[in-house]
Amino acid sequence: MALEAAGGPPEETLSLWKREQARLKAHVVDRDTEAWQRDPAFSGLQRVGGVDVSFVKGDSVRACASLVVLSFPELEVVYEESRMVSLTAPYVSGFLAFREVPFLLELVQQLREKEPGLMPQVLLVDGNGVLHHRGFGVACHLGVLTDLPCVGVAKKLLQVDGLENNALHKEKIRLLQTRGDSFPLLGDSGTVLGMALRSHDRSTRPLYISVGHRMSLEAAVRLTCCCCRFRIPEPVRQADICSREHIRKSLGLPGPPTPRSPKAQRPVACPKGDSGESSALC
């Protein structure tokens, strides 16, 4: 999602951002707040959202923010909205939310006002939640501001609190043999910051799942796996496709549209929850 900027903001801006993160962090809820989250089959969950920001190649200002909503457990797109935006904040590691969340928040608020019946019951965010330098990543930020359950889904390990992508970490990844296998990301502080998850049998690269807001880590991992037709969970994947296609059309770029629903064998069942039962068909 992020694009490097040539220059960073002044120190006073970073200090302001840190204070804002600390203020909002006090409102993060890291437990399940909805009945469907505690249900082994996620009964009651009908709509899952995904958000993404894609960038115009070679342009540090123009980007496209997207929100999609999928039915659950079918994972079919029932709502999508994309808009071109002009970025005003540079990318700074640990402060991604100040660059992207304002645009994503507008999309969520627009949906809430226009078609409240299609509001997602949970958002999957391309980025980290509490797995973050100050324990408050983009998934936490968006979750607190929208008051929606949010899950952080990162493709790469953010190396904080002693977490390293070293030989030991790579060996743990190698031991993830099948879809749904995972291991905790335990920081030097003694805190479990997230889970490394093998989300698909055909991909050995894990996802890094962390709590965003109003959802436990256990439920976040199960739900993410339930949403994966491929390595990337479908809400995030579809939001990425939507934003890139919107950029292509808006700028008149050549090339065929990206297929929205390529054929893929869906998993037979989601990973088992604490109950030991199959969590959901997906």
C-alpha cells in the first residue's frame, strides 16, 4: 500500500502524529465484541469488507482508495467504490495511517450514509494492527475511527519488539505445512503481537495477522483463513483489483481489465477454532 517519499515531515509533525496515535490507541479493543466472532461457524456474519490504496506508477501524489464488501461465506462482491485521491502526507514508516486512513474513512462513511444495509461487519486491512512500532497500526487506526471490527493483514513481517526475519523465523515458516497452520509472533516484551499464518496450501509465504479493533487474535486468524481463495484474503485482493482497475480506466492506460473472479478451488472448511469443530464452510 505504501509508497516511499523523498523527504520526511518535520519533527513537530511526527510528534503530533505520535500523540494522536497514543490518544486513539487508548480506545482499541482487542477482544471479540460480536456474537458471530465467538461462533465456530461465524454464524451471523454476512458481510466482510476490504480496503486498499493503490498508487499511480511514478507518481508520489496520485493514488486510488477502494472499499469493497463481500458476502460471507460466498465471498462474492456486493459493493465496491473507488476514487482517485491526492496524497498530502508523505510515507513514513510507522505512520502509514496518516497517509491513507482519511481517504478510507471517507469511503466507509459514504457507504454508511448511502447504503447502510451493505455496511461490512468487519474490515480486513492491507497492513498491520497492534503489530506496530507503537502498537497502533493502520488497522487499529481505521478500526477506532470507524468503530468497526478490523483485522490487520500484512504480507511482510514488521520487525519490531525484537521480531526478526532471521533463520529461526524462516525455520518456523518452513514448518507451516498446510493451510491454517500458524505460530505466534512473540516480542521481546513478552507480548504476542500477531500470528504468522499459512493461508493457502499452494503458497508457502505466510501472512502476518494482527488485531486491529474489536476482535480477538484467534478469531482474526480464523476469519482471514476463511476468506482466502488464494494467499491474500479475498476482501483485500478484490479491493486491490478494484483500485488498480480504477486507475487504469481513469488514466486511460492500456491493457486488459484484471479478472475479478478467476477460477479457484475454494477450501473445504475453515481451520478449527478452540471448540475443536470445523469453523465454517468457505
